Amino acid sequence: MSAQDRLTDALYGLGWSTVKKLPEPVAVRLGQTIADLAWKQRGKGVQRLESNYARVVPGAGPERLAELSRAGMRSYLRYWMESFRLPAWSEERIRSGFEAKDLHHLTEGLAAGKGVVLALPHLANWDLAGAWVTTRLGIPFTTVAERLKPETLYDRFVAYREGLGMEVLPHSGGTAFGTLARRLRDGGLVCLVADRDLSASGVEVGFFGDTARMPAGPALLAQQTGALLLPVTLWYDDSPVMRGRVHPPVEVPESGTRAEKTSVMTQALADAFATGIADHPEDWHMLQRLWLADLDPAKGRP
């Protein structure tokens, strides 16, 4: 393991061991202080966040984008402070920490016994939403995690999420899809963060006026298993309670090839994600390149 990997692993370990012991108001202030310091330094992550917000809010000038990126960094650090503290939260704190609109889409889908895929963008705190599902609703679910480096850091994230009641599968290795499909055929719940493709097999979608690539997995799972595909968007307000919405189901088209159906369904997911992101851009924690024109300038605009 390199010195950089050891440092990264140690910092995350320090977060989970120390931040969770802080009183909540202290953790909130610490997160805001770190966010403001990072924002003032204007590193690559902050610059990329601002560039992404420029697509989401196309009429925003430099001052507005700076406001958004500062709020975005505060939201991002709120996510991390909550995540470091979640293992120490009581069941009551988790139950009261999230409110969801239109939850009937999820509960009715599961009651029908057909399985449900929840697909989310990187909005607010998806880990808190997952802990709420396992704690408040008492529903276990399966998800996947990107294999991080060093391996010890990946193990920390798996242990953290499993401690919140999730079954976690590695993103790489080729066996995750089959396991997810089995869980859905058994009437189970699968939750996937799905606004950024981590493979070469993503689906091109129109997203805020340009082309991006998003994973095909949610649409393929719904087609193959008959599971309900539900987009979910999350956001913060000025309270300690995170908010969310379960959007109406993405239907499987009646005609077309599997690839054509997957394209239509993934575009519908992207449209639902865009609705939530446009309403709360500062809670979209996308500090990486996403659009094809940013990944490969030769792609240009459609």
C-alpha cells in the first residue's frame, strides 16, 4: 500500500472513530468549517462542481455559481458528517431523520411481490435514506459498492453499510447482476446510485442539454425480472431532517429491442433525476466529470 493510500485510509478511519463521538451541533459546525476552507482553496473538485452546476443552472453568472458551489460543499460535508455519525445514531434518530413523499410507490410495489429497484442520483445522503428504509420500514435491501483503493478503505465502506442493514455487493467481478436479479425475483428491494456510469457499457442520455452516460443496470434488471423501477430524489432543507420523493414507476416499453427499451427507460430515469437536481442543485454532489463533452471534448454537443 502506498503512503497516499495509507493516509486516505487513516483519515476515513479517523472520521468514523472520532466524528461519531461529537455532539451533533459540533459536528455540523465542523462540517461547515471544513467545507468553507475547501471552497476557498478552489481545488479541482470545487472547480468541477461549479462547472457541473453551470450546466444545471445555465443562466447563472460567476457570483451565482460561487454561491452554489459554496452551498454544494456544505451539503457535501453534511453528507460526510452524517455518514461518519450514522453508526452511532439511535434507531429513533434515524427514523426521524428522513421524510419521504409518495412512499406508496415503494410500499405498494413490494406488497405486490414483484420486487422493486430504487435508482438514485448523488443527491443529499443516500446512506441515510437506506438506513431509514431498513430501520423505519424494516425492509432489507441489496446494493453495490464501487471497489475503492486501498482495499482496506473499500472494506470500511462495506462494513459501514452492512452495519446499517444493507447487503453490499462489489461493483466489479461480474456476479453482482445475477445476485441482484435473484433478490428481485424473490420480491426483494435493490437500491442503486445510478447517475454516473462506472463501466464502458453505459447508456447515452440527454441530461441538462448535453449528452451523458448512465448505467444500464436498473433498466435491465427491471426488464429481466419484472421488478418495478422507481426513481428517487433527495434534498436537504434548513432542518436536521432530510427530504425525499419516490417518483412514479418507469415503465418498460411494450415494443423494441432490449437495447432500445433500455435506452428509453434510462432516459426516463435521467429526466426524473434532472427534476430533483434542478430543484436542489446544491445537494447534487457531483465532483467528477459526467458529460461526454467533458470526458472527451471531441464528442462535442449533440
